Amino acid sequence: MICSGCGAQLPAGAKFCGACGAPLAPPATFGGDAAAMPQKLDYSIIGDNLQMARVRLAPGQQVYAEAGRMVYKTPNVAWETRMTGETLGDKLIGALKRTVTGESLFVTYFYANGPGEVGFAGSYPGRIQAFDLMPGQSILVQREAFLFAQPTVQFNVALVKRLGAGFFGGEGFILEQFTGPGAVFIHAGGDFLDLTLGPGEALQIETGCIVAFDESVSYDIEFVGGIRTALFGGEGLFLATLTGPGRVVIQSMTLQRMRRELAPGQQGSHDRNSVNALGGLFGGGSGD
């Protein structure tokens, strides 16, 4: 169980949060109707660093996905690409949100007319992470990480709350926010490290390596210890600091770093990190 107020992990059957003291409402009372809870997805994630999510849809069940992420489907799974939202205004606002987060304007809905299956995968080597969100629970995700979700999951844009985090955090000012109830699946590079931070517990992470974190986790940027470490340590000038309580997912390889390492004729990655950090600070380009 997770407290919707502060994001603290709670023991099963708890009546109130031991971290913030908030009373806990039964999760099935979303909207006052237990039937509003989505039917649980039957899925499996296969593979290692080129993973694929296999989703077995029950009759009438559906998911929506980022355009171009489907790998296969059975014939009885219908699909339709459209903008999200019921009204024209909702569709335009949804398209704007997806554009500023680096996603495509349209999403594809997959609907099972009978028992069917559909598979999804990312567009580069990496892993898939599933989040089963409770009603009102939100997760913040790096840009362009969305893979697919249940229709009950709301997609929104989240702005970082601190100016320094927006300028130097590797993700910019814009993050993707997904709010339950329902399951959402994301994709990012390399391998994942999944951690749970306690109240006040902090973790310093290389900027850009943050995949996702709970809304209860605070996010800021700090200058690294010394100028020599910043310039020649190969890690750049800034580190992201995440402070609990809440869950944090970290990736071992960013898409930008992968592009640099695969580019021929470039200088060593450690030297390039230092030059890029200075170039970013004083307005220069990185050449990517």
C-alpha cells in the first residue's frame, strides 16, 4: 500500500499513514463506485535489454499506446489512431500536452472484440516498467518514455518546481505525469534500478538518468563538489537530488549517451562530458 498524501510505503491493512498521519480510504471507493476501478490487465514482460510487453486483453478491454509502439496483435483486436479527449477542446489540449513532452500528436487505441493479444516494445534498447496506480496516485516520468496505458489512466504535463532543476536537470522543465487508477507502462534505456526512499532520505543521481519517481518525491539540482571533479571527473557539473518519501526508478543508459557512444569520430566520452557541461553552461552546443 502507498499513502496518496505523502507516497510512503505502508503495511497491508493499515488504517492511517505512519509518516504523515493521514487516514487511508479503501482503494475501491474511487468515484464512490467500485465498478469504476479498471479490470486488471493480464500481461507479461519478456526479454532482457530488448524487452516486449505481451498484453492479453479480455473481451471489451482496451489500452491506448504511443503511436508506432505496437509490434503485433491478433486479428480480433481492433485498433484506431486518434487524439485523446471527448470534445474538440479536449483533443486540442491533449495534443498540445503530448507535443511539449516529445510524444506524437496521436495515440492508438486497441480494443478486444474477443479474447486477444497485442505486443508493445520501445524504439531502442532498454527495459519496460509497469506501474499499477491507485485512484489519485500519480507518477512523474521522463519525456518520451510513455509506451501504453489503460484508458482510466490520465496523461498530463508536469512542470518541475525549481528553476535550477529545469535548467540543469537533463529533462528540462517538462515531465510526463500519469494519474490512476490503472496500469501504465514506460520504456527507457539500459537496465533499471528501482528504489524506495524513506521520509527525508536523499539520493544524488547523474542528471538525465532519472526514469520516474512518485509525486511525493522532491526533485532538485546541486552543483558537484569541486571544480576539478566537475571538469575532469566525467560526470558534468550538476547532480540531481531526489528526496523521499517515495519510489524512484533510475536508468543505466540514456538515449543521448547511447547516441554519443555510437557516433564515429568523436572524442572520448569522459572528455566530451566535461566539454558539453561547460558548453551547456555558457550557451555552447554539444554537437549532438
